[in-house]
Amino acid sequence: MEVDYIIAGSGIAGCTLAAELHLRGCKLAMFSIQDKNSSSRIAAGLINPIVPKRVIPAWNAEFIFPAIENYYRQLELLTKDTFYDSMPMIQIHGSENEFHQWKIQSEKKDMQPFLRSFPPGRIHGIEASFGYCEVNFCGRLDVLKFCESMENLMMQRHHFHHSLVDYNQIIFESNFVKYGNLKAKGMVFCEGTSIENNPFFSNIPVNKSWGDILEISVSQHPDPGIIFKQKHWCISKTNGNFLCGSNFLLEEGNKEDVELKSEEILNSVTKWFPVKSLISSVRGARPVMPDRRPVMGRHPHFPALMVYNGLGTRGCSLSTWLSPLLADHITLNSELPEEVRVERFPFHSK
Ligand SMILES: Cc1cc2nc3c(=O)[nH]c(=O)nc-3n(C[C@H](O)[C@H](O)[C@H](O)COP(=O)(O)OP(=O)(O)OC[C@H]3O[C@@H](n4cnc5c(N)ncnc54)[C@H](O)[C@@H]3O)c2cc1C
């Protein structure tokens, strides 16, 4: 059976790319398993245009973030489902120093579209003794729901296989790939941290940035329509519970470490409102490149094999810009931005 492209992986990368290729009229086959530990199934889906440590806009924030809501609305129409909520975020400062740092930054020209600084006071029922900032262009993608909606679209209109791609079974030339009974113009690997097992892209140095996400129930929440953030954040889910997180850890750690870090997150949240119960606590890994830039494009020696990875801490926002670019690159051979090209990692010769 002939299709245009085969996509390995149904996380944010694979699903947004599938949507883009679908919209360009391509016939697709997708392979993936419901891996509950994959980054996209754990992610909270927070959309935040600010890098909190340095209080600067995220990479290319000026054009990525204002376009995100429309991007997901278009995919909601495509899948006839809902998974995106635009929500204001309140960054509550923890000290006077923090207040001054955010205030100074909020007055800079490139930050003005994103931040508005306020002095100490109560905001949406929460005491902000050192002031706060309102952050624009924030929201939440229900990542699990989005990926499931896209998998359904694949099942209904294309082909979806509940299995991993077995690298040993791939037969390829420069302009086609055969896999089982499928023949395609190319295969795109959107495998998240599992790319470390992929023999074709073994040159890509993926790192894992571990993080915890807690689901909690809350007895009295001052305003579920607002994302509250200090070092940690708390955001509502459509089922009435709340997600809170996260952290950035170099190691997977053990059960005790998960409990310890979960406690830290819970302590932050209980400063704002009483937590009724901890429903779950999960730790997962974000796929991160050493230079903190995603990686995409064709294998220089085997161009029918392609990669899309390294979405890091901002998969839900970066994919809205990068997936259309990759789909154009695949179908029209357009150029990719230099910072994300796969060639930046040296390939061993054929
Ligand atoms: C704790 C935590 C919190 C996060 N919070 C946020 C957040 O709030 N906002 C945000 O924007 N981002 C967040 N992220 C980051 C975001 O989740 C990632 O950037 C994104 O999920 C990466 O998506 P991906 O599709 O590249 O990889 P993944 O989500 O890992 O998906 C890869 C998929 O490929 C499949 N696969 C692997 N190998 C194969 C194979 N050989 N064949 C077929 N399929 C294969 C896997 O089963 C999986 O389904 C968070 C991540 C973590 C861990």
C-alpha cells in the first residue's frame, strides 16, 4: 500500500506534524504506542512566553505566542474536538528583589507585549505581598486529549498502527521507504527521548530533563480560570482538578526523591490555597538538545529518513511554529531555520 509519509511517534511532534501534512493533502501512516511515560502524556501543556530565570521572552516569542491560540483552534476544527484554553497567568513575586527584576524587565520594549507589573496587593483572592506581573499569551493545551484526537483522525482518515517502528524492518533508498506492506516517500522519526535507540540518528545527542507533575484537588480555589505561578505553578484541568509543577532535574531519581520534590511543589501551592488531596504525582523526561534548540530535517546520507525532536520544555508552543515549517520542508523542499537543522550534529559517513 502506498502512502506519502510514515510518522513514527504520536507525541506533540508527531501529532502536529501529522496535522500539517494532512492539511497539505498527504496520505499518512502513523506508528506509536500509548506510552504513559512519554513526555507528551505527562506534560501539563502550559503555554508561557517568559523564561522565568532571566525574565526574558522565550526564543522567537514575539511571533510564536500571539499565534498559538489560532493555531490550536484550527486543529480543534479539524478534529472536531476541544483541547486548548487561553488563560491569563499571574506571576506572584517571592521577594522585593524579584519584584524589581520583573518590573525593570517589564518596561523593556521587547517585554511590553508580554508583561505588566503591579505593586503589592491582592489579586484574584491571593495576597501578593511583593507585587505581581500579569503575563499575556498564556494558556493550556490538554496534550493528552490533543494527541488522542489526532490519533483518532489518523485512524479515520489515514492509517494508525499501535506498535513501535522496528528499525531492522525498514528498507530504504534515497527517495522511498518500505515498512511492512507500506511504501512511502519518507519516514519521519518523532520519537522524543527514545531517539537514543534510533541507529539512523545516533549522532543526535539527546539529553533528558526530568520533571514532576502533580494532579491535586483543591477545596477552595479563588479563580480556576487563572494560572498562578511563582517558582511552581497551578493550573486547572477540565475535570475540576488542578495540575501543578514543575521542576528541572538531571536524574530520574528514586521514589523517595519523587516524594520529596512533590512535597516542595505542594508547599508552594498551599501558600495560595488549601490542597484537599494529592491525586497523582508523575515524573517524566523532556527531550532536550545540548544547545537547547529542536532538531529537524532529512538524514544527509539517507534523505528518505527524517527527524523531528528536541522540543524540550516548550513542546506545546514551539511545535506550532516548527511543524508547519517541517511540513513545507518535506513537501516543498523549503529551507529550515539554521538553528534547528539536523546537520549541526556531525553525521558519520555512509
Ligand atoms: C514533567 C514535564 C512537564 C512538561 N510540561 C510542559 C508544559 O507545561 N508545556 C510545554 O510546552 N511542554 C511541556 N513539557 C515538554 C513537552 O512535553 C515535550 O516538549 C514534548 O512532549 C515532546 O514531544 P515529542 O513528540 O517530541 O516526544 P514524546 O512526547 O516523548 O513522544 C514520542 C512518541 O514517540 C513514540 N515512539 C518512540 N519510539 C518510537 C518508534 N520507534 N516507533 C513509533 N513510535 C515511537 C513514543 O511512544 C511517544 O508516543 C513537559 C515535559 C515533562 C516531562
